[in-house]
Amino acid sequence: MAAPFNPNNLVRSVDPLLSPADLKRFDPLLPQQEKLVAGFRKTIREILDGSDARLLAVVGPCSIHDVVGADDYAQRLSALAHELSESLFVVMRVYFEKPRGASDWSGFLTDPHLDGNFRVEDGLKASRKFLHHLVRMELPAGTEALDPILPAYLGDMFSWMVIGQRASESNAHRMIASGLPVPVGFKNGPHEDGLVRAAEAIRAAKRPHDYLGLADDGRLSVFHTCGNEYAHLVLRGSGDSPNYGSASIGRAEEALERAGQPQHIIVDCSHGNSHYDPAKQGDVLHDVLAQIENGNTSIVGFMLESYLEWGTQPIRLDRSKMDYGVSVTDPCIDWPTTEALLREAAERFQKVREDMGL
């Protein structure tokens, strides 16, 4: 029987959660694996600096909802990444959290059984186990930093993070980014001044900050950060206005220059830039590659939303009625299309490198 309504207490119950240290003891990174992740992060920093003349490619599902399918995808991506490593540094997109959108699903980390029961501890353990599997495969992982406390649980396993368009203007996310040990991208917001706000966020994340956060032992603590010198811009379009073309790239370069920031830009080929049509992601990537071939040096990477099969599907209570390898959030391109696009990107960028004598 439901408790009577009490306007002074709207919390039904409070469940304790294991601490970040407890989760790490459950599935720890070995010293050589920590060194491997540190190497991934260093490579991305060098790509941003220009001392590593490769393109960063962040590729993978809109969200993780099935670790079996995600593992299948990771195995394929890992093999291809190693094959194309002379031109591309491939990072798997591993999004365990999702802002509440059309699907009303909060993500694998908080709802791993896709049933709305919010079994967070199950999600944390399964997420960490999957990330550990990627480390053993030597495949870097990238994610969106959505919930401010969750990097304490999984942050040691990621090599790149991004702050989404909804959170780029959030002071809390800017402060957290200033202390994350990975390069962090900020996406432009949907407003007319989204580029200006994103450039401001990058500048803010590079400064030291002091904020409240969750320590490894689970205690609320004050964090004092150094600032993240590798905050950078991710262009994702907005509404009906893509921002990947040469004119848009030029405006982004100007916004970064006005903010006193290096012109390091990653182009998200999905979301607003593709009008959420997966078939258009290839068009965006082709345009980006053409700009690089024509001499652009500010574009350092790209993102693709990609999974085993094409499109998207609704979450169903009867899992047997769901299709294997199909996204449950944004529609994705399929694996054959992904492989073809990555091979084309590697071939075309390798030609650019050769023309430059690299």
C-alpha cells in the first residue's frame, strides 16, 4: 500500500550505494592496464597538440544497451582500428548514460535491465566489466560525462570524454571537466550563441576550480583542480542548422580565437549535423575530409554513431521481440557502412599526410 502523500517529504526511500573504491576493488585495473589507458590519453593529447599527425575517430553506438551486441561490435572495431592505426586513432563511443529523451530511458548504467527499476549497482558493475574488457582488447573508450558523480566510478577507464550540448553551459560540468584526467570536448549548444558559449566553457574548464564531489571512499569531499588544458570544441549542429561546412568551421575558428583558445575542432557527423538521419553521416564525413584535403588544419577528428545494424528500435518488455545489434536511442549506421567510411577516411587522410611529407 502506498504511503499517504506528504508534501514535506517527497522522497519514497533512500538506498545506499557501493563506493567508487568498492567498485574498483570488484573489478580493478592492473598496473599495466593503467599504463595502457594513460597511453591512450597521451595519444589524444598529442593529436590535439598536432604532434601526432593522425585523425581522432570516435565511433560507436548512440548508447550501450546490450553488452553482448556491444562486445560483438567492439571486436570488429578493434580489429579495424589496429589495421588503420597509421592514419586514424579510433576510440569506441561507450555511452552508458542518456539524458531523458524520446525513449524516456536513462541509460544502461542506471537501468541495465531496461525495465525502469533503476538497479544502479548492477549497472555500475556491468559497465565497469565491459570497460575492462575493452582495455584488455586495447581499444580506447570515450563517453559523455552526464552525471557529475559517475566519473568517480568509471573515469579511470576512459580515454576521452565529452560534455553534451545540454550541459556545456552548466557550471558544474565545466568545473568537473577541469579535473578530469582525459581530454574533454564541449559540444555547441542549440542557441544562436552556442559557439560562443562552448568557447567560454572550454576557457572555464582550463582554469583551476574548487567544487564538491564524491571521493573514492564515498565521502562528499572538496576537489581542488588544476584545470584541463585539453578541453576542446565538438561541433554537433543544432536543430535545422548543421555546422560542419567550411563556413561553419570558419565561424568556430573565429569563436575559439576570440576566446583565446587553440583551434582544435572535432566534427560530430550525427545529431544536428545529419538531421538525425544516419544516411547523411557519410555526407558530413565526406565534406570534412574534403576540407582537410583543401588545407584545413583545425579539424582534428570526427564522430560517427554506428552499430551492428541500421536504424533504431523501441525498448520492449519482451526482449525476444527486440532486434539484435539495433540501437534503442538515436538511429545508427550499420557495420558495413562504418567499415567503408573508416577505410575511406584512413585512405584519404593518409594521402594528405604523404602530400605533407609526414
